[in-house]
Amino acid sequence: MGSKSFGNLLDLASGDLLDIPHTPRALPRVMTVPGIIDGYGISDRDSDAISLPCRERKIVVANFLPLNCKKDLETGQWIFSLDNDSPMLHLKDGFSPETEVIYVGSLKIDVDLSEQDEVSQTLFEEFGCVPTFLPQDVHKKFYLGFCKQQLWPLFHYMLPMCPDHGERFDRSLWQAYVSANKIFADKVMGAINLEEDCIWIHDYHLMLLPTFLRRRFYRVKLGFFLHSPFPSSEIYRTLPVREKLLRGLLNCDLIGFHTFDYARHFLSCCCRMLGLEYESKRGHIALDYLGRTVFLKILPIGVQMGRLESVLNLPATAEKLKEIQEKYQGKKVILGVDDMDIFKGLSLKILAFEHLLQQYPSMLGKIVLIQIVNPARGSGKDVQEAKKETYYTVNRINERYGSPGYEPVVLIDRPVPRFEKSAYYAMAECCIVNAVRDGMNLVPYKYTVCRQGTPEMDKYMGLSDDSPPRTSTLVLSEFIGCSPSLSGAIRVNPWDVDAVADSMYSALTMPDSEKQLRHKKHYQYISTHDVAYWSHSFAQDLERACRDHYSKRCWGVGWGLGFRLIALSPNFRRLSVEPTVSAYRRSSKRAIFLDYDGTLVPETSIVKEPSADVMSALKALCNDPNNTVFIVSGRGKVSLSDWLAPCQNLGIAAEHGYFTRWNESCDWETSGFSNDFEWKKIVEPIMRLYTETTDGSTIEAKESALVWHHQDADRDFGSCQAKELLDHLESVLVNEPVVVNRGHQIVEVKPQGVSKGLVTGKVLRRMLEEGNAPDFVVCIGDDRSDEEMFESITTTLSAQPSSEIFACTVGRKPSKAKYFLDEVSDVVKLLQGLANTSSSPKPSYPSHLGVSFERVV
């Protein structure tokens, strides 16, 4: 059975999810920080957490715990120990010594249900670990199924074009993925202390976990780091559950990637599939997502220097190094260390080595490729095929180029102890990583550190202090995450076998002085950008990203995995019809300002004329002698005049206020600024050029302005072209009396001093001068230009404390308005409520009662 807190999420996920056993909680849970309950969803007040002493804690969540575990067959007791090779274990080196780190994840071995409570208690008390205990069927479909057969290939650019090349989307595997993430969430909630804890989630296995946690805890500090590549939008968009995973990540405060390429692809997906825009804020890439700022961090992970050096100091490492030096004496060793995986490029690497032997016969007998193969992390036909091809190619090369006592390619396909692997690193003249796609790959880092050695190891090897400077050479695929960081490496396209062969030859024949310089550069970077530096930097940025958590009011919207959080000003609230109508009824002089598109008519509507309900409400409001009603729009005066002709007393401000008409009997007034439109002769050819080169874009010519629209263009390209057009126009119009603005999918050039804010200020000042100071003001709009109206009204009426002002934006989003309405239909209902009040006859009261109807509520 699923947790009570998440039953609705599980029920609403597509299909029937697997039956999940209840996760026991051994510790009492007490909420420490109340949240704000408002709108939809569950707030922080309903949350619960372990009551612990005030101490900084970080909860690290990954698929597997950093533990080794086995069961003693004689005693039947479980034996647990820390996995010193796990990066998750060493990231705590970047935290302060006082920080308590709790790990949440699965064990690499099944534990019987009857033993789970005891094991949980032991792991928490001795190691600070909280095991998730996924049911066996869930784990198999979750990890070996959805993660390894669908997400892993997709993130490495492999599409299931046919059944023989990857598994196609399977709804049951997706359900298992949802179920597993829910179990992880349940465990995290059993360990969370909302007031101080940070939660750091790792890798693609848990991309839905932020949604589960954010739905329960609005202000929890959530970070996510993706250790795999993130594919381009053309690849990612083929995933049927693409939006759910994107929204899952966007429920975090900080998202980390190894390289800018991965982050760029993620941003492109957010732009194309969710319509989001991003910007750089003081050096940090940020996405504005429903009032929340989601930051992106680009920083590759490092290695744990102390761990590598401690292994090098082992006598067993020195003995193994001596052994392989003797075995390959007189030969130059090229080393490869890879998982048995179709993306590691094993066959391409071995083929390139064969080409090296063909192109440079003089190297025959003098070079050896030692390929260490780590056990495959997944299973399936593709792994077996990769293994079969690798063995076939190795045997063919050895048969053709080998001789008694000489084997050109040495394939080590067995578990290799850490000390033995370190010895091979230290001995190899060159290291090659030829993966066709890989998230990070720390093999080059480990190789460089081992080539540097340690004083203790030098002592074992009998090396003196005046021995030559260390050398190392790297041949790296340009498609792996560590490649941009190691600028001294020889970068290759793994698919170009001839070029890889030439690069290996260059690495082997490079002068020692150059090898020394490259090695020194790499070692300096690796030693200063270790795993502690990485984790400290991420934790620091996570704290910065969460700085404004308690300065905003939060609403949870959406159901199931579509849940998302809206964060807005604490004073921001829904504009209710009843109180507004009541204030309207009490008032004697009123001013009403309304935007047109997106406020009276939906943006998405093909029909742009106002509906009958809108016209009826406007006519009733305009016919009230106590009302001054204005439509303030960016549209042209001809269209607005035609559509709104039945409302004879309606004021219209067209083209953002360049043209103003107080009612139908008045003439159009201009803003009074320059009427010189010679600048159009400069702007129009430039906009036409961008229109010709940007498919789907159009030019809107107004009397006072020119607007370039790109809403129907490719999102990424249209946005890129808009930025370029903005810069282009600003540079050529620097001496012209115009301003260039970029709005929502538009670039607009208009005369200086024209804005909606000036219109509202002008109308209100005229009312004040005529002695008709308004005691009731409603202003409703939906986009950036309307923010000027909200600000102008507040400024103009600052000396009129008796005025009741209802500045309202359409849609829940950051705004200078104090109120919001969700959509156009809500605006129409409000206007109808006000119109009905104006149309209703006022009852008369006996004079001796001394009651004014306007003051009766």
C-alpha cells in the first residue's frame, strides 16, 4: 500500500501502479516550521519531520547507498562497511565538520522483509544511512527496466528505432519508476528536518523525487545533480513522459550538470516543451518558473585525492607495478579502462589500435593496448553483442599481429582490485577514453593522479628526489564530460578511426618536455577541483538559490506528477468579486482601466472581437456617470474603434497610449511627443531581413510603432533571433527618439515616452484637477506593459489615502499588482458583477434614517 500522503499521486499516474508495501518509520516525527496554507495542495504545516537537535544536516539521495554489504553464511549476520570508492561517500568532504550527512538509497543486495527493520536501525545508527528496500519486482522494472533500457539509452542518444535496437516505451516500466521514486520520497520524508536540512538528489534514477517532495514541503532546499549526459531536444522530445520528468527537475532549486552542453540541451527542452525562458543572473544561469527562480550549475565532479593516494601507498600497488613493468619491459603501454557498454566505444578503440599497427609498422612489437573491462552495469542483448564484438576483434588482431611472447591487445575481463588498477594507471605511457557518449568519466583523472605518484610510492620503487618530472598523455573522446576540463588532452572523434590511430601515435611519440607540461596542467586542475571542491561549491550555490524561500507566498497547483509550485509576493492574493463589488457600491467616483488581449479576449483566441458578455458589461459601466472607463491596449486605433463602437462613452488608449480618445465624440489625441517617424525607414528593412531569415516570424506595422513577432517561429531560433535583432536595432537607433523593447515573443520599436503608465497617470491627474478624485480604481492587465499601469496608479494616487485601488494581473505570476485573476473568464465575471451594480436601481430610504445607500454593505 502506498503512503497516505501520496495516494493521490500514485492513483493519478497513468495506469495501475504496483502494490507498494508500507515503509516503516521507526522514529517519531515532529514538524518544526509552519508553512503558509493557501490555494491548492498540501502546505508545510501538514509536513512532519524527525525532531533532532539544531545541527546542519544534508540528506544525500542516490540510487545506491555508499555501502558494501554481505551476509555471513555461518552466522547469518549481515556485515556492512563503507564503500570507499563511492563518490557519494566522499562528497561530505566539502561540508563543514559539524554537518551531519544522511544517505538515502537502496542496498545492492536483497534483504528479507523480516530483517528490514533491524537492518534499517543498524544502518542509521552506525552509518547514517536510510535504506529504501524496493520490492524485488519494482527494483527490477525500475532499475534494469526503465532506467537502463529506456532512460540510459535515450540520454546517450540511442533511439529504439526497431525492436533490435533498444526497448520501446513500456508503460509498466514507467509505473515501476514512479513507484520507486515514491518509496524514496517516503524514506526522505522520514528523515527530514525542514528548518535546516538540504536535500541533494543524484542522477536520472530519481528525476520524479523532487515532485513528490515539493508537493509535501513547499520550502525545502532541493538540489539535483545529473551525472549522465542530457540529450538534445530532438532526442529528448521522443520520450512520452518528457514533461513529467522536466517538471520534476524544475521542482528543485538548483540543477547541476557536468558540462555546458548538457545544461544547454536541458534549457532548450524547457524552452521548446514548456515555453520557459532563461537568463544569466550575475554569472548564474536561471530559469523563471512560475515565480520561482530555478538555478543551473555547471561543474564537473572530481576525484577523492586522498583515496587515490592511499591506494598508491599500499605495498601491494608497488609490487604489482614492478611486476607489470617487468612483463612489458621495452614496450609502451596504452591503457583503456571502461565498462562493458555499447557507449564506451570499445570496438572503435580496438579498431583504431589496429589501424595504428597498420599505418606505423615500426611500432609493431613495441606497443601494447591493455584494456581493462569493468563489469556491465546493465544487462540485455546490446551488452552481449558488444562483448561478443570486442572479443572477436581482439582475437583477430592478436592472431594477425601477435607473435610468441607478444600480444598486441591484452583484454582483462574480470573484477580488478583497486591496487592493481592503480598500478596499471601508474605504468601506462598513454590513457585513451574513446566513448561515443559518456556523462563524465573519471578515468583520465585517476590516470593523471596515479602517474604523479606519491613520495611513499617513489620510496617503494626506489626513485630518488631528483628523478625527471612526471609525464602523462591523454587521448579523449570529445563526447565525454571530462573532455572540456582537460585542455591538454588530445581530443578525438571516436567514430574517425584513422584520426584516433594518429592521435595515439602522436601521444606515444610526443617529446617528454611536452608530456611534462600537459601532465602538470592536468594535475594542477585535478588536484584543486576534487570531489570536496565540487560538493562545497554545489552546497554553497544551493544555499544561495534558496535564500528567498520565506519571502514569498506559495501555492501548489496541478495534480499527480504535473504538480508545480507557484511562489509570489506574500501580499499577492486572488481578487474576489464580492468585496470588489462592495467597494464599488460604496464609492462615488470610479476609474476603470482594462487591457485588451489576454484580459478581455483570450490570447489564444482566433476571434479577436470582444464577446457579447464583455460588450454588455462595458456598456453598463460606461453608461454610469460616476465611472471613467478606459481600454488601454497595444492594438491600433482603427481595430479598437470598430470593435468597441457600441460603447460610446468608453475611453480608448491605442498603441500603448500614443493615441488617446476620451469617448466616441472626442477626437484622437497623440501623446505630444515627436511625430517624426523617419526612423521607420531604418527599422523596417532590418526587421524585414530578420523576417526573411526566420521562418514563422511576421512584422506588424502600427502608426506609431513597428513590432516583430516570432511566436510561430522555432522557439530556440526565434528567441536567438530576437536577441540579435534587439542588439542590432539598439545599435543603429542610438541617436533616434525611440525605444526598443523586447516583450513576450516580440521586439517592438516605438517613440520615446509612450507607455500605458503615462495614460493612466494622465487620466487620473485630469480627474484630480477637475475635482473628481476617484475613490475606487480597478486596473486589470496580463503582460509586462501592464505593470507600468499598476505602478503609475499607485504613484499618482499616493496622496489620496481614501482611494481603494484594485490592481490585478491575469494569471498567477510575479507582478506589481496586489491581486490576480486566473483567466479571462474570471475578468468577465468581475466586470459583470460591477456592471450589475451600476444597472441596479438604488433603493430610497426615509430621510429621517440618515442613511446613504453607498455606505450600506
